Amino acid sequence: MNEVGAEPNKAPAGVEAFHALMEARLHNQPDGLSATSTHDTKRGEDARARLYAISEAPGLWSEAVKRWSFMNRELKSEGGEEAIPSADMQWMLFQSLAGCWPSAGYKRDQLTDRFVSYA
């Protein structure tokens, strides 16, 4: 439901329907590629899986974003009528951080350098 091109108002049909769809695809497109990470997302499977989990706890995520926005309020600047970064950009950045947050042993300065370049 969260994939690029998916219809969020249409619930998944279940495992059997998925397998039937894949059988039909095998017949119609035997050399087709089922990419799990594309140019549309710029994110790997592990990051995307973490972000899927956010959709299961929207209230918790929303509260976290409010808290992080408040914590970073002094780092924002004004650009006309809207703060920089904009609310939409902040949301995307927080999602990106949630998706790539390092496991134990990852050096924070590596994440900082890569994330600043990404942003």
C-alpha cells in the first residue's frame, strides 16, 4: 500500500492473490525484473522496511516528529512565509533519518557527513 504507484485506498488482496499475480507475470513477462529499490525512492530495502513500520504507528510517529521539530527549532531559518527547511522537507528528513539510523558500531560522524550530503 505504501509503494510508488500503489493505490492507498485499495487494501491488499492477500497472499493467494499475490501468488496468482506473480504466476500471471511469470507467464506474461518471464524476463521481467521485480526491483525492490528503484530510482523513485533512493532508499534501500532495509530503510524502506523501517519506514513501512511507521505506517503502523502514525500517532507515535507524529508525536516524534513534533518532538524533533521542537528540539531543532533554533536551527530553522525564516524564508519569507515559511521556515527553512519547510515542514514537508523536515518530514522527509525525519523519515530519511528513521530509515537509515545506524545500528551499533556505526560511527556518527559518518552518518552526519553522508546525511548532510543527502540533504
